[in-house]
Amino acid sequence: FRRWQFSDDELKILDRMMRRRSKTIKRRVEITSPPLMRCDVNQIRQHIEMREAEGVPTDLLIVDSGDHLQPTYFSPDEPHWKRAARPYLELNSLSEELGIVVLSATQLSKEMVNKIATSEGLADSYDKSRLADIVITLNQTPKQKVLEQMSMYLTKSRDSEDKWMIPISTSFEIMLAQDDFDTDCRKYGEGNAEDDEADD
């Protein structure tokens, strides 16, 4: 929000609300920062098991990102695409082993510039997408950028209907992205053709 849109009393109320929510988040969310490009799935497993022994179970693991994880094993002779996908295979196995949900960000290939990003467009290895149950990409046309809007594209969903475009509104001044309730979801390819052209 923009501070000049609120009175002093309203800002005090908002401050109290944010402090309460911050305390709630701290009780429910733990953020760890392992050494970049030196962490692997075994270290993540050890941390989860340690917290479990302390009485703090894990339901959701968010990894930013699997591209930064080292594979626990790889052959020097294996191709780059296979090595790039290995951390995602290990995250998939960790999810099944511990019964937790795993989310990870990843990069798109350069071929996706000015296109709607699909599950086939992930950088380095298609296997990253093949292993996932759900793949969602973020897309933005020049028009949407001006209007502070984006589209989430449900490009893959293993157990439900996919190919849905989900409109969201954004405000990068406060790092906010939320549902655009004024615009309906639609199937990709249905509606304005301009909306199906995107920037990277």
C-alpha cells in the first residue's frame, strides 16, 4: 500500500495487524539459507528430520531453487541435461519418502522469450517438468506490464485439467501478486489473441 493513502490512525492499525501476522508466520514458517551451490537434497532431508525430532513437522518445502542444488550423485560422463534434472528427481523422491509437498522455482530457456511459457520450455532439461505434478509459469505482455498485471499459466497438471490462464494483479513496489478478481480465468487460446503473446 501507499502510505499517503491512509491517515495516521489507519497506519497504526495496519502496523498492529502486520506485527500480529509476522508473529504467526514466524511460528509456522522457517527460512533457512544453506550455502549457495553447495547444498544437496541429503542436507535438506537431515534438516527436516532434525526438526521432526524436535517436534516441528514439515508439511511444505519451498526450494528457491532446484537449479541451485547439487546432485547427491552423478556420473562425469552423463550429459548436462541429465545432471540438471537430477536434483529435481531427488526432490521428487524426498516428497514421496517424507509425505510432504515440494515447490521449486526454475528458469526458462531463452526460446520462451515473447512466448507463453510452457512446461516444455524449462531451461537445461525437460525432465524437470516431466517429474512434476504441476507446472505453473508466469507471463506478462507489454500491455499487462503497464497495467501491473500478469498471467499464471497452468501448463501441466497431472491429476486435473490444465492449460488455464489465471490473471493476477501485481505491485512490485511492495512485492505483491494476487488474484485479479475482476478478470475471469480462461483456457489458453480462448479470448483475445493479444493476451497469448508474452514477454519473458
